[in-house]
Amino acid sequence: MKAAVCYAYDQPLSVEEVRLDPPQRGEVRVRIAAVAVCHSDVHRIRGDWKGRLPIVMGHEAAGVVELVGQGVRGVQVGDRVAVSLLRSCGRCAQCLSGAPHLCEGEFAIGRESRLHTMDDVDLLHGLNTAAFAEAVVVDQSQVVRVPDALPLDRAALLACGILTGVGAVINTARVRPGANVVVIGTGGVGLNAIQGAVIAGANQIVALDILEHKLATAREFGATATINAAGEDAAERVRGLTGGRGADHVLVTVGSTQAIAQGLSLLRAGGTLTIVGLPQRDALAQFSPYDLVARGQRIQGSFMGSGRLAIDVPWLADLYLQGRLKIDELITGRYSLDQINAAIESMERGEALRNVIVF
């Protein structure tokens, strides 16, 4: 089969023939129909997040189950599924406490690659998945069935971008009806955080960015107000929109430490800052612990929207089919696997919300 392989950080992806082993116990093989290009993939490809090579990236995918290993439950050959990077053992303390996205379990597929070059060099499963390929082998916990009425190129976005943005609002921040919410960054995840705030019944949903065309898109996704941080005093505008108090919740969806510091300045006393976007590994943010304590504020991280695949993906799929969740509007372009470098470059130029590789 074909896969896009990263051999060096300063080289484009190489699309070539590779070998994929059959699934072992508890694993499934999925024939990929579509995989979205996410910023997390590009950070790893470009070397922002250092790690071993060679690697096949891609983790926001959907397809059809074509083979199952022993002991697999919940899916069978022929099922249409979303494929996520999230693995959960169901037995560790995190899983048992209701946080499967933070699973501490060990998986054979995490130690032994199922993916190899034709010269028998092991390839890493990027972000547990390696979906920039015609097929993947993943743990059974990484797949969840989707309705037949949901096109698979839309289903792919439920596996990460939508789950991360909507989930950060609903699962992590637990935004209540009537709350005032600020979302910093209006890329794919930011727009889904805005959608999450709409679903949660937020009052003011303020989008903050430095590009006017992105702010216009944010209004289409449900923002009630927008702020261009390049030319406006964001703190003053937010106070004006919230009766002088500041936001109940600020979600930072970009990987910027400056945005984190700015987010704190927009919070009311007792408000919560939720960090969603991942900066580079060695980046450090500065804030005043005194102000944080004196104002009773909270800072928390949100990994993958605190997602529970088996619960959240079917719910999000239903919202889409009911017309309450925008997915079509998130897809900017569709590319073949051979065009993957063009899809990545288009995203890096800021031209795309989500580019999707389709098979």
C-alpha cells in the first residue's frame, strides 16, 4: 500500500509503497477513505515537536473496517468508522475515573510497529495512528462507528478537530448556558470551540484574531462579536461586552504563549482560562501568580477536548445530521495522497481550515 513518509524534517513527505502487518489481538485494520491535515501533524513533520524518524503522520481519519484481530468487540468488518489518536485501555485509574483521553495503559502496538518500509525498516505510527496512508492498524479503542448518512470525509473531522474544539467547551471548560466566552484564534479548532459555545448556550461568544477574513468566518460559525487584536484593545472590548466584568471563559486555541497571557487579561474574577492549542515543547508562558490567586482564576489544559470517543463522536455526528453542527464549511480542499505536500503548504499559508486527503 501507499503511505506518506517523513524521513527528515527539512524534506517534503515521500509517498511510497510500504508494508502493513495484519492486526493483532484487540486491533483493527481500517481502509482509509479520508484523512484531514491537522496542524499537529505539520508540527511533527516540520520538527517543532522533536522525535524519532522515519514516521507516517495523519490522525484525523475515517474509513471502513477491513480486518479485525482476536478479541475485538464493538466493530466488525464492513463498519464505517472514525479513527482517532485516542487509545484507552478501560482499566487504568484514568479510564476508570472517566478520563479515557488521559489513559495510562500500555498497548502492544505502542511498542511494536505494524508499519514498515519495503526494506523492513520500522515506521513510527505518528500520533498513534499513521493515517497518511491507504490503510491503518490501530487499537480497537481508536475507532468508533459512524452513521451511514454521514459522508466519511466529514466523519474524519470528528476524530480530532471538531472533538477538540467542541469538547474543550463542553467537556473541559463545562461552559454553562448564559456564560460569556472568548475564543482566541479562529482556525479549525477555534471555529469548533465557537460552535461548542453555541451548543452550550453561551451568551456572548467573542472571537479574537488578527485576520479579518477569519473573523468573518467566525461570525458565520456563531460568534456574536469579533475583535481584531491587531488594531483593537481586546481587554476594553471584552469588558464592554460583559458589563465591565470580563469573560467567564477564555479558550486559547492557538499554540502561542502570548495568546495565553492575553487570555488571562480578558478573564473576570473567578474565570477560567482553558489552553487548547499546543505551543512548541520548550515554550514557556509568563503570568502573575499573585493576580491569579487574588482574582480566584483558574488555568487548565484541554487535551483532545477531554474526548470520550464512544460517546462524543456519535453525539457530534447526530448534531451534524440535525443541521446543528457545521462540518462541510470546514473543508477547504480535497487532495489525493500524491498531493499531500501541496495540501500541507496550502494550510501553512493560511488558505485552509481543513484540507482533506481522500482515497
